[in-house]
Amino acid sequence: MRVGIGYDIHRTRSGGPLFLGGIEIGSEFGLVGHSDGDCLIHAIIDALLGAAAEGDIGQHFPPSDKSLKGVRSTVLLKKVMEIIKQKGLKIIYVDSVIVAEKPKMAPHILKMKKALAPLLEIPEDKIGIKAKTNERLGEIGRLKAIACWAVCLLEER
Ligand code: MG
């Protein structure tokens, strides 16, 4: 069994769309990023790479790589799944937390699970996505950023 942890934070910018958990959410702001800015997927990717002892997202997809500009993070996750499988690993469970003051995430969580399940090759009931605000504290509380945490459990195939 292998456990991985991942964290990511992205600055917000005015104007949507907001990409999070592999879906597009109607929002007054989006996330700044070299890719689509989906920091939930980025946190999950880092958890997976950590569990596989394969470095981190920046090593595999450096911001200097112009071919990745604006890439959907779902595409990056697919590439990471290839690494996981090549190492003879499979995912048992992924759990995560979104820390965002806005928008309300609850209406979107089921859709995120449905988007992530086929990518992670696990059923929706093996994916945890929780959302909370930062109690209006700090930069996240002032709507300047959204952060995500993820952990995963992998096993040898
Ligand atoms: Mg990121």
C-alpha cells in the first residue's frame, strides 16, 4: 500500500469560467494558471505522483513547456495515470478538500466525482471531495485564491 499527499493553490482572476475537479463551473472568477488552473486535479496529481515516488507535477509538466499552455488538467491527469499503471499501481481511494470562499461547491461535487471517476479508474464512491470556506480569513478568504488538498491510497496490481 502507498499513500500520497498533494496540495495546490491558484490565484483567482476576474471572469470565468472556473475549472475545478475536471468540470467547468459558472463563476464570476476563474483561476490563473499555465494550464486551465484546475487546482483540485493538480493536488490529486501530486498525491498520485507522491504515492508512486515519481516526483511532482512541476517536474512532469514544467510551466516552461509552451505546448502545455491552456491544457485541460484532465489531459495531465490521464498522462499521470499512465505513469501509475506503468509502475504496476492502481488507485484504491482518493480524498480531497477544496478551500474556497466562493462559489458554493456543494451543487457541483457530484458532477466532479462523475468527471473524475473514469479518469482515476475507480467508482464515484471511492472519491471524496469536501469543500469549505476559509472563514473569510487570509487571501483565500478575500477571494484572491483557491487551494486544494488531496490524499490517495494506491496498491500494487
Ligand atoms: Mg497548479
